[in-house]
Amino acid sequence: VGFGSSIMLMPVLVIVFGPLQAVPIMAIAAIMANLSRILVWWREVDWRTCAACSLTAAPFAALGAATLLVLPARIIEAALGSFFLCMIGVRRWMSARDLKLRHPHLALIGVPVGYLTGIVVSTGPLTAPIFLAAGLVKGAFISTEAAASFIVYLAKAAVFRSFGALPMEIVLKGLIIGSTLMAGAFIA
């Protein structure tokens, strides 16, 4: 469908690397995955919609990432699990109401979504209905959501780097995982 890899990969990454490494690894991989989606559907990106959401989401993702780095590992694990369970209900609620969002709404929604993205791996189940509610479909939906996520993950990775949470070993793991996600986008 064009995205969702973060949610599918995260449980495996937490088991293999633990939550403190899994989140930065996935941040690098998500940057690469979103970049590939932008490249594949470049002509369909709605840059105004992307900007409306990411201009508020990126700084709050940085704040969320800084929060994540000072929390104990057990709290991170509980937050990740709780978040994914809550997203099921939130996504169904939003879809059932068939909301139509405008750029100011996206900017307001960018604040909590950005912060949550900083703390958890992905807010894809939350952002998907948001971008669909903005009227985007098909390639425009995938590419615009990817462009906004790309900007948010860059902010998140910058915070991880400034706090020393992106040593070369983590970056390398993220690049390896990200290259497989990029390949998947081009194959799809």
C-alpha cells in the first residue's frame, strides 16, 4: 500500500535490538523509506499540504525525541505497546466520521502528531486518515504523507544525533534496513 513498514518492523527491531536502539534505527530507515516514496511519486506530492502539517510536526517531533531519550526503557516499551493499541481505535474513529481537513487543521494536528512521532516509531495509522481526510488519494496521498514524514523524521534524527543516540553502528543498521524499504517502494 506504500507505507506501514515502521509498524511491521518495529516489534522485530525491539526484540532484536531493544527499544533504545530500535527507535533510532527505524528513524534512519524511515527517512530512507519516505525518500523513496517521494521519488517514486514526485509529481503527485502536494507540497502545500505537506508544509501545513510538517511545519508544526517537525519541531514537536524533535521535542518528542528528546523526551524519548530521557525516559527509562520500560516506559518506552509500555508507551510503544500502548500507542499501537490506541491507534486501532483512533483510526477507526476518524475513518467513521469521514473528516475533511484543511491546511490550518493539518497545522494544528501536526503538533500532537509530531510529538507522538518523536516518542514512538511511527504514527502512520494516525496520519493516514488525516491525509486522506485532506482529500488526498493514490500517489498524492502516499507521496505527500511521505514528504511530511520525511521532514519529521529528519528532525527526529537530528535530535538523536545531538544526544549521541545515533552512533555509526545504529546509522549502519538503519541504512541496511532502510535500503530494503527503499527497494520495496520502487518494486511496488
